[in-house]
Amino acid sequence: MSCNTNTDQKFEEQSQKINQFLKQVDHKIVVMSGKGGVGKSTVATNLAVFLSSQGYQVGLLDVDVHGPSIAGLLGLTGLKLNAIGEQIQPYLYSDHLKVVTIQGLLENPDDPLIWRGPVKIGIIRQFLSDVNWGPLDFLIIDSPPGTGDEPLTVAQTVTGCQAVIVTTPQEIALADVRKSIQFCQKVNMPVLGLIENMSGFVCPACGSRHEIFKSGGGEKTASDWNIPFLGRLPIDPGVVTAGDAGQAINSLTSHTKEEMQHIVDQMLQKLPNKQKGVDSTMKIAIPLAGGKLCTHFGHCEQFAIVTVKNGNIAKQETLTPPPHAPGVIPNWIADQGCTDILVGGMGEAAQAILQERSVKVLCGAPSDTPENLVALYLRGELVDAGNACDHGHDDHDHGHGCGKTPFRH
């Protein structure tokens, strides 16, 4: 076997691991800036901290390999990332926040990384494939400024990723932001919104806010390009002090904390099924035969539709699907208002339809009762074991080819 064949096989195997991980992530968000020094890493860090403090499971990935700052902002400088077997173990910043940064692999935090593109692309892919992230509500990715290797790798590798773009009010920063917006358009990555950082100055003595730059540039740019404007963050000495001390903005008592929360709220409103306490209902579909999960997805007798509210089963019904035909049953499931489906395996065409209609698909579930499967799913003990069906041209599943356990260890 040639060297090129081995390399291609390893790349394909890594891609499969990345895709399996990404299926366990509800929302992937890359934080970008066209220009350096606009506070992008501070924004990324605090988005992750604020979301995790609201009960979401969050992963924070720093792909700025030349100028990583996430470790410093969270008080993790000097701590090493560990590995168990072939898996890198992320920092456990809290019960709901896992963090990975290249700094955790350096002998000395101040060592420079003099790497070209291929090596940087490789480490980003490794952080997606070989880290023990587990299921996540959010993966927040902190990208270096510009539109080079790192953001391009994220755009090409992290399917379903959206961008949050950070700017300051100055025109020189806004000019680079317009490049970032066009980058997102060229790589077909939706822009979730724009944040204007360093917008005004908060006096540490009296707490009053003063506009020291021309304000409104970020909001106008968002309007001109028809993208959401998420909000403004002021120049606040407290933010600098907190960052230097390895603390997040939620440790502050200033208005900056409230404005960061406003930005998070605005972002959540633009994402489906992600407002805890407001919309915490799930409808989980499970194909049945004889009262247990049926591995023949497209030809099952019935579907269990289980409604979960606030982590508890509120309702369970059994429905008979329409006659089997390509595309019919996936659309029927979405029409029932289902948010999730647990299957043994499923063809690629059916998965594509469901994902397009915002139904989360988990493949590799064992043959068990709906009640037991939902309980395992809610506890995070079911993980996507890959597509067990090789017949991507139809909706049925023969249940072969997975060869993996669906349970977490």
C-alpha cells in the first residue's frame, strides 16, 4: 500500500470521528474578527462562560495557535492538557464548561509556535477528533483575526457552523469586518450576528458611560449587510482587571455584565430550542416493532413520539407512519413537530432531510423500549455511533455496518 493511500485512509478515519463528534453538538459558533485587538477572545470566552452558567453544556475551543489567550482569560495558564489513551482530556473549567487550547500542550506558555498552514490545519482537526468533548449544547470556537487558514479550516470542517463577528467602532476595524462578512458569504457560513466591542467608556469612579469613539458603526454595518446586531460592550477597566486575573465578566458588578447577558439573550433568541426555561420541550421519535426500537427505520410498524418537558416524560403516543416511499417518512416525522429521533441506522438521504428540518438524528441506538431509550438519551448515555445504514438512496435501515457500542464509557 502506498504512503498516499495510508494518508488518505487516516484522513478519512479522522473525518469520520469529527463528524461523529459534531453530530453531538447542537450549535457550533466561531467567533471571528477581521482585525486583531478588538477583544474577540474576551467575547468568545465570556459567551462560553455565560452560556455554561445558564446550564448549557459548552465547549470552548481556541484555534488561535499563534496567539492563544483563552487560558489566560480563564486562569488556566501553565496547566497541562492530559490524555487518556488516544483521547485528549479538556480542561474542566466548571461542570458545564470544557476548554481546549494549544497552550495546554506547550512546555512553556511563552513558547512561540512557528507553524505553516498544514500543521495548523492538522492540530485543529485533532482538537475536533481526539478530544473527549462529549455531547454539547454549544461549541464556541475562538479564531484568530483575518480570513486565513484557521477560520477557513473551521468553515470547511465544522458542518453547520455559524459566525459571530466582533468589531470596534472605528472605520479601520469596520473595513476588516466587511471582509469577514464576505468571507462568510463565500464559504456559505451564516452570520449569527455582529458585536461592537469597546463601544464607549465606563468611568471606574462614577460608572457613567462616555462615547469616546464615533458610535453606531457596528450597528450600521450590520444593517447595511442585513445581518443581526447583537449588542455593544463598553471599554470597562473592570474587564481588563478581570481578564488579567483569569476571571470572566460575570464576576463583575458593572453594567458590562448586564450588557454581556443581553448579547447572550439576543443570540439565544436566534437559535431554535435553546432558551432554557422558555422552550425546554423535546419531542423524540423512535421507530417501533413489537414495542421496541426497530432497526428497519423506513419499514417500521409504528413510531413512539415521546414528549419531554424539563427533563421528564410528559406524554407518549404511538403513531402509524404513512406508506414507505423515499422522503415521505422523514418529512412526516418533522411534520409531527419532533426535535430528535433515535434510530439504529438511517440512510444519508433521510438524515439530510431531517437535519435540514432541524431534527437531530442519533444513530446506533439499541433495540429497547422507548422509555428506556429516552432515559438513556436524557442522561447523555447514548452517543451517535455513526451511520449503520449504507443505503443512502432510501429511508430504510438494515441495521448492519455500525459495529460500535452506542453507550458512553
